[in-house]
Amino acid sequence: MIENIFSQAVRAAITHWRSNVTFDYMLNCLAHPRELGKELLPLIENELKSRDCSCAQVKDFVWNNPHVRLEDVFEPPELPETPTDFRPVPEVEGTVLAQVTAIACLATISSAAVSYRSENEGDLFVNLVVLPPDRGAFSDKSAGKMSGHTDGVSFPIRGQRDPENDRIAPSPDFVCLSALRNPNQVPTMVMPLDHLMKRLSKDHIDELKKPQYIIASQLTFREGMKKILGDDLIVDDAQLLFEMNGSWWIRFSHSSTQIADIDKKSAQEAMDALKDACADCAIPVALRPGDIALVNNRIALHGRSEVGKEYGKQTRWLLRTYGLDVSDINTEQWHDGSNFMLYP
Ligand SMILES: [Fe+2]
């Protein structure tokens, strides 16, 4: 299984690298993820080679799968209590190692670890945890079930531009989840696009390809969008399905997508069919501490089962970052000269 080889190679490379650097060096590397990726890549290449594998093979595999789970890719860490906010990520051995490993996995598949300035102040890694009840809509969202969506849904897919603002960077190619704690084995749900397509009629597919949907930004982006753009980013002529060189890509969010013309029944019916398909096609992925999931944000939707209201202590704790092929990103699509923080 290529994912096992990938996982073992990354773990071996990082374990060896870690034995030769200080904690402060490792911490400093997180501020320069592209450079860190370059430093780690030859080590991983060597480990893959010794297992009769290559970065090219791993890359081909990961980019063509709705999700890849890398089991035991880092040592399940000793940790402080689970934080009660998205940021900051506590700076301890276990969390730093999980972040370095995530950057290494992404570098192996030619994907840069990126963030958006408008979400969580642009932090490259955020805690996915349950928030205390005093955080209103954020608390409810963090504890509840999450329906299928792509992340950064109001941003264009890679290769396209926002219709009104050239600076807007594309949504991520990958959502990268590093599991630190998951005591109740709450699954991340993955809905592969090829499974969804099989449940849609030709008419539904044609409708979903038309620019007739309104997409608003997801909750975690809204405050930041207002600060940076002066307003929420809302796309009012979005298509949801894209034909990309013989395959399909999707952008969609149950909670942030609606039809542009309320009289257009066919558009609504196609979206309802997509939602029904999501309910039928969800694959549960219960991550264990030390696992990393690479969820493909073009050819899969993802969501989550209900987590429950308990927070802090030993409760569920994942770290999340995004991966993107940045070879065609323009200078102005980066935020303030950063090489990991995208605009807006
Ligand atoms: Fe998400």
C-alpha cells in the first residue's frame, strides 16, 4: 500500500532530522514552511527510494484520490490540555512535530502549506477543537455535525480568477488534518466526487455547471473578509461543477450556497440532488493520534460527525493547514510579501 510506504518514509525522515536539530530551530522552521519543505524533501526522497518508491509515485497517488490517510505518520504526542480556541497552537514538542510532518507530507506531493489572512489571522495551523459555549455561532459549529463542503468555497478554483478581484487567491487543493486527540473516534466524513457524480442525472450535472449559484464565505472567513475587503466575499454567478481535463472538480458548501434566481426550479433541484448524494456517499474516517489525512479539496467534499459539547481537557484536537500548488500564484495574490499567507 503506497500510503503506508509514504507514511513510513516521512516518519523515518522526520525522526532522523529531529535528532539533529534543536526545538528552537524546529519552531523557527514553522515560520518558513517553503524552506522547511525544501530542506526535508531530499530526506524523504531517500527514504522513499529505499522502499522502492518515489515522490512522483506518491504525488500521482495522492492527487488522484479523494482522501489519503497516513496512519502513524508521527509519534502520538504527549500534550497539554486541548485548547479552547482555534489559535494559537501551543508550542510544545508534539504539536510542532505534527506541524513539521504535515508540511513534509505536502512538500512530498509538490503542495505548499498555505493559509489565508482572512481566516484566523492567517495562522498556518489552527486547532480544530470544540469551543466553549460563549462563542455563539462558532461554538455551535465547532461542536455540531458539519455537512459536506469544500474549504475556502468563496475563492475561485485554481486556474480561474474571481470575477471582480484579480488578487483573490484560489481555494486550497488539499485540507491537511493532523490528529492529536480523538478519544471518541469522531469521524471526518469524506464524500468522493466520483461517487456523487454517479448519483446525479445528466440534467442535474448540466445545471450544476451553470453560473447560477450564490456562494458566500464560510463563517471562519467572514470577519477577516470585512477587515481586508471591506465586505464579505460573495460570488453571485458561481458554478459548482467544473470539467477539468477529463475529470470533474467541485466547489460547494451546504451552508453557504444558494440559487441566484429563486424561480429557477431546475437549479434548486440539482443542488438538492447533490445534497442527497452527499448524505448517501459519506465515508467515515476516524483519525487516531499520529495520523494525518490529506483530503482532496477538488475531487471530494468533507464534513464531520457531531463532536459533542465537551471542550478542553482531553477532548478531540486536530490541527489543520491547507495545501496548494502555488506555481501559478501571482505576487499580488500573496499577502504582504508572505510566502505562505494568501490574499485575502
Ligand atoms: Fe472544512
